[in-house]
Amino acid sequence: MKKIFIMLLIACTAMATLNAQTQQRRTTNTPKNVIGALDFIIGESGNKDNQVYRVTKNPVTNILESKEQIVHFVCGVNDPMLLQVSQRFMNDEPVCYQISHLAAGKIESFSIKVVTENGKKTNYVTLRNKPTQEMWYMATKNASNPQLRDVYAIVWEQKDQDHVEGDIYIISSLRPDLFEKDMERDRSKTFTLDGRMGDDISDSLYVFYMAETYEELNQLTMMTDSYAELKEYMKTHSNILPMPVSRDKRFNVSVDIDKRMGGRIRTVMPDGSLCKFWTNIDMVPGKTYRITTHNGFYSADWDYENRFGLRSGKSMFEGHDNDDVELTGGYEDEETDIVVPDTVADWREDDVYAKPAPRQTGNKLEEMTQAQQMELMLDVQAIKAEIERSKELSKIIGACLKEQPGVTKDWKAVDPTLNQLMKSNAALDKRFESFIKKALKYGLDKAEAPEAYKDGILKHYAEQAKGFAELYQKCGSLSKTAQKCQKQVNKLIEKNMNDMIKLTTK
């Protein structure tokens, strides 16, 4: 499997190039010509001291909820950029989903809906209200959050023989079509999650996972426990959506689906991690699930569950009531055992690899489907990233303790980093275990598995174990958090050694 790792890493490089190209295409799919023109006019002729500028972000996650910029400008009739406005809007027409032009002399007024507070509040912004005005308007999907709509508009009229004056509008807000009843939309295909948050908690953001199968939903959920990583994923994928909690403690999501799917609600914690517990929801086209979240539990929609969910006999989650605990392990008991430093695991290659299993000829990487190869490549990338993250955390711990004089060390400064290291170790173990199971399921040679353990996860954990032994020798003692982390590393070494031996003896 070492060969397979190398092949997958090479393929990952190619995939990284593909991702860069995809990112470039996504960036290209913004109305850069229009943005450039409006920014230029604002910079050269805008009255920036008297502009309207409002931004609302989630206070915990820093996710943009709405943004409004209105700038008044005065410029010459023959201003070069103003003369290019029409062409700029037409050049960017392919990347928008709505464009409109009203020439001077037309009698129509023009207003847009600005939806805020999770669809509970709607304002109207009038862009054009006089026949003497000319207007260009464009609406695009926000590149970072598909639930947001970006509006770019410019309106102007003749001020005198040599000058025009007008306003530029740049507005980001929730897409009205997601929250307003649209007669052209087939409501029979729309699944809606209508959520309320109880008074006993103060969550600010949830995420909603969606998949056609239970296995796919689990893979999606276990992809990362970091919201920062998940946010990057959501920029280019629509199977996970953010659900910010509004000021009136409401959250919701509406998606069009053609068949039953599985959904999953997960809380974004204040430190940016994803909660280890979640709520499974059967998604049914045309139906609405109403839920109220509380501290450690939730109030289910039992009428829905009886007709379509867990009590209907049709649920994909039947028999998986505690899958969050099974997959993540839940939250460990905070009680810390004392760990003696000489219990650090001593794994030696001669003992572990003395009798390797007979090798079979060839691997089956080339025989897998492209989708299967892609899944394994993503797993290898995630494993590499988690190893690098834990190595960086270990460096931080060592550097902090090195800066402290004397034998007695103050562990308060490094305990938070040790907690992060424990999370990283647990996540890495889950990722590696998932990778091995998936690789064997897709037909890769089981006899090559020990190489993946030896050169991958066991080597990494052994380096950490050695580091804790060295810390004890230098510092004279370990903090309770450091002891807990040391104990976790020892257990992970033992677990993965046992898993490897099972593969070689079957």
C-alpha cells in the first residue's frame, strides 16, 4: 500500500492543479468587468464621505449575512469609464442570472428586494424612480455562499450640459427565491427545514449536510471537524449549506429534491470546531420538518417522523440512532488518569514486521472507477493535512516550553495547544481508519496494508510518544493535559498496531 500512497499522492498533485483551475474558473465567474468599472467610478468621482455602507456578519463565524454600499457620484458626460458601462455589463452577462437596462425616457421604476435575518425581514431598495435616469442592473450568485445574491447597479441622469450625477449600488443579501414564494417554482419538490433555537442555548450557526445514501452522508460528515475547512469546501459544493441563527432564534434551509435524501444538522462550536453530535433528518420532497434545538437534545417533529421518518419504516437512519457517537466517539470523560512516562509505547520494527503476510501480485488502483480513485485521493490529502497540522502543534508546544527558563515549566500556556493536538490525533485516526476500510473495499491488496501503517500513522504517533518522553526528562513532570495527550497517543499506537496485525493474520 506504500506504492498506492505514492501513486495517490502523485495523483493528488494533479488534482490540486485541477482544483486550482476550478478555483480560477470560479473566480472568473464573478462580474469582474462590472466590478472594475464601478470601483473606478467610485474611486474617481464618488462622494465617499457621504456614502451608505452597512455590513452584517455573524459575530462568531464572521460569515457575511448582508452588505450594502450606496455611493453618490458626479462625473463628466464624456467620462471614459461611464461611456464603457454598457459594454462592461454586456461583457459580464454570461456570469449573471439576471441583467436589466433601462434607458432614459423609459417610465418604469425599478426596485429590488433585500432579504435579511434568515428570511424574516424584507426591505425594498429603489434603484430608479425617474424617467430621466438611465440604469444598468446585474444580479449574480455570491461566489462564497450560494445562499447570497450579489447586486451591482448604476443609475445616472444629466445634471447640466457637461455633467451627470447618479448612484452606484453594490448589495449582497439572501437570495429572495430561497425565502419568497415563487409561483414558477415547483413547491412539490422543495424540502424545508424550519428550525427554532430554545432559550437554554445560544448557538449562532448550524450546518446542514445532504446525501442520497447513508454511507455517503457519513463520508461527508467525517470529512473534517473544522468549520474553516468546511467553509472552503462549501464555496464549490452545494451538498452542505450554512444555517445562521437569526436574532429571533430562527434558522432554516430550503432545497429542491426529486427523491428522498438524508440530512444532518450539526452545530458550529464557538472555537470553530464542529460538534461531535448531530441530528439526522429524513428529507422528503414537498415536506417541511419543524425542529427546536435545546442544550443536549432537540424537540422532534413527531408527526413528520410518524409519516415519513424514523417511525414510518422508510427511514435510512433506522438502526443508526447513535451514529454520531459511533463515528466520532463522542466527548471523552474529562477525568484525567496519571500516566507514568516509562509507559510510552516502544514499537520496534523487528517485533511488528517479523512475519509479513505473503504479497499478492499487483494493486488494483487502475481497476477502480474514477470516482473511487478520487475518494482515496481526497482521503490521502486529508491525512497529509492532519499530520502536518499535528506536527505544527507539536512545534508550538516545544517552542513555548523552550522559552520558559529553569526546570519548572508553566503548562498553562501550552495546555490549549495540547487540547488541539488531541483533537487532531483523534481526527487523524478516524481518517486513516476510514481510508484503510475504503481502500480494501475497493479491492486494493490487503497484504500491502502494513506498509501504510508503518510509514504513515504509526511512525507519526511514535514520534509524538518519543516527544512526550523527552519533555518529561527535561521538565521533570507533565501537566494533567499533557498526561492525557500522552495516554491518547499510547492508546492510538496500540490500537493501530492491533488493527495492522489483524490484517496480516486473516
